[in-house]
Amino acid sequence: MAPYMRLRQICLVAPQLAPVASDIAEIMGLAVCYRDGNVAKYGLENALLPVDTILLEVVAPFKDGTTAGRFIEKTGGRGGYMAIFCCNDPDERGRHANAMGVRTANVIDHAPYHGVQLHPRDCRAAFIEFNHTEGSDDILGAYPPAGPDWQKFIRKDVTQALTAVEMQSPNPQELAEHWGKIIGVAPDGSALKLPNATFRFVKGASEIMSALEFRVTDAAQVLHAARAKGHAVAGNEFLLGGVTFRVS
């Protein structure tokens, strides 16, 4: 069986959930499908919004001493928090990462869902998580972290797809190779191409998940909505939830 690897979820972190989650929903024409009570044990609250079959999650700490809170302090709130991939065997991917010197930070076992999170310091730029939901190889199948009926919340009249994730590094090629080894996808130049999205690695002062790129029906309408919410728009992009939203 060929290895299965898709982008399942992108997680952003914000000091407070409001208004980041609601701004994303209103500007991008998306709907919140779920708020997961399980993250409260980590001192977090969240909201998940499906962008076609990729979930966009916003998490916010509600108490001191959380990993997400430390991430905000360390980065000044700039950069995406986590890239989550679904695959055949998260444990095998975790063992492969461990053999590279990338530590496992957390294992989540909520049958039928099983996830392995890797240490962000070793991944560099952002957390990486691998997960698998037993009996749900269909990309529109069950995905417990997004709630029981996340598929019903897919909205495509404004935003059609999350097409690319931009990663910055002083040495983008080297970071692309590092992430490629962890994920098991050989770089194509300084890009990692998955079946449903591309990770592009570009030159930047620090290692961060810097931008998300979306295919939308009307870019001018989205940019107008961002301006109306008080976000500074430059060209085809604006900053929200610590990352640049780029629309085309």
C-alpha cells in the first residue's frame, strides 16, 4: 500500500479566540464546525472551520503556563502553530522522526483517533502532528477533532480551498529538506507537494509558518471584508491570527 499523507489541519494560535475566529469566518465565508472541550485540559479553547476538507483551527490559552501561551510570547504572536497531517501509521512516522532526533511531544489516543505530536523545537518553525482515524480513509469521513458532523459546515461560496502553506527560514532549502524527511515527501525545489496542498519554503529572518494561501471566488470581495474588519490589506493579503492570509 502506497504511503498516504495529506494535510488535514492547520492550527493558528491567538491571545484570545475572539475576534480572530469570528473574523476568519466572516471575511473568508467559513463556518465554525466545532469547539473541542478536550483541549481545555491543556488550558486552551478552540474553534475549527473547514476549508473544503482541510480544517483551519484557532486555539487560544485561557490560563497561564500553556505551550500555546509560551509560543505567543516567544514569537510575538507571529507564525502558525501546528501543521497536522493524516497518514496510514502515525506511530511509524513518529519512530522515523525520533530516529532523526525529532522528539515526540505528545501522543493522543481517543479511539478511533490516534495522533502523534512532535516537538516544535525539533521540527522547527511549527509543531508537526501525524494522525489517523480508524476506518476513515475517506477524506470526507469521520474526523473526531472536528466534531461529529464537520462535513455539514463546509462552505464554498467565498473560499474554495486552502492551496498552500508558506514557511519562512534564513535557510529555506534546508528547512524544506528537514520537513520533507519528517513527513516523508521529497522536496520539489524548495516546496513539498502533498495531494491536497503545497508547503513552500521562502527566505525570512526567522523560522515560522508565515502565510496561508487560499483560492477564493472573488479576491476583491474578501479583501474588502478584511478592510471592513479593520485589518490592513496590502496587495492580495492581510495579517490575521499571526499569519498572512493571501487570496487569489
